[in-house]
Amino acid sequence: MTPRPLLAALLALTVVGGALDAVSYLGLGHVFTANMTGNVVILGFSAAGAAGFSAPASSLALGGFLFGALLGGRFGTAMAGRSRRLWLSGALTAEALLTGGAAALAAGVPGGLPGGLPQDEARRFAMITVLAVAMGVRVATVRALAVPDMMTTILTRVLTGIAADSRLAGGSDTRLGRRLGSVLAMALGALAGGWLLIHHGPVWPLALAAGAVALLAAGCLAAGAGRGPGAGPDVRRARRRG
């Protein structure tokens, strides 16, 4: 059985994931930094000539996410067999720092922007890339945890489980509470992130997201969230499941 503190942490990360996708889609030009399925579809829209979408932005998000997932996978491999609390705390710290960096870019802190583009466009692309790297690290880590129905960034499998395992379908509503919690958490994050973006700009939602993840990292380190027998990441099992 999954420890309650770990489930609570994953639900909190789902809220953050919804908020970050709200900021990226509404504030960074119709691009996702957590939902990569959306970016693949957007690239198809762009190739078809649809207006309002940016193939470079979606490509940067995909590339950043893959790079972040690579980093997350390497970190998980390095931490295999070690304390789970140290592994999770390290991954969450990386996400918090990257998200905080995106907040700094949104606030207009100079330096480190790629050349060859107007500064605002360069800053937007840098924010997309940094946030996508953060989400790649997170999803690789959550995938290695292999907690059913708790991916923190996507809901397709969760929604399918709600319907396919329902009593109407002849099932027993397996993990219904957890699944509904994931859906509500992401909706709440999107609502909060969208509201903050519309009324206060991107800095506040990004800074609050970074702070929330930093608190989770500290809490994980202090309380040993998810610690138990075989505490480190089971990378081989996660890869077989994925």
C-alpha cells in the first residue's frame, strides 16, 4: 500500500502541474510544459497551417522535457538502492530551482537569454524550456515511483480507470478516491494558476509553485516520505512498466 504522505505529496504536485500548464498555455503562447501529448498535437496543428500556435515553442518544450527526463532517469539510476527520501528530495529540489528560475525570467532578471531573438521572445522561449526541463525531471521521478493513477501531469489513464473500473462497467470502483483526487487537484491547479496569471501576471504563480515544491522537498527530507523496505527507486521495474 502506498504511504499516505507520498500520496499527499503527489496530489500537491498534481496541483502544481495544473498551475504550470495554465501559465504556459495561457501566458507563453499556447504551449504546454507538462502535457507533452498536447505539444505533439500542437505541432500537427502548426504543420497544417493553423493560426495561433508556435512550432518552435512546442519543439522547445518537447526537447526540454526529454532532456529533463534524461536527467531524472540518470539521477534515479544513481540513487538506486539508497534512501528514498534523499532521492525524492533531490528531484523535487531540482524542480523547485528550475521553476524558480522561470519565475526570475518572468520578472525580467537579465542574463542567460539566448541570442538572435528579441529579448521578450527569447525570455519566453527560455521560460518554456526551463519549465519543460523541470517537468521532465519530475515525470521521470514519478514514473520510477510507479504509484498507480498518480502521474501528476496527465489524466487520460486516470479518467479511463474511473469509467472502466466503475460499478456501471462491472468493476468495483478501484482507487476511485485517488483518481477523483487527481482530477480535482489538476483542475484546482489550473484554476489557481490561470487566475493568478490573468490578474497578477506569471511571476506569482511560478514563484508560488516553486515555493510549494521546495516545501515538499524539505518535508520529504525531514519526514522521510515514502520510506520503507527497498526505499530507493526501483528503476528497472519502472522501465518495465513504462
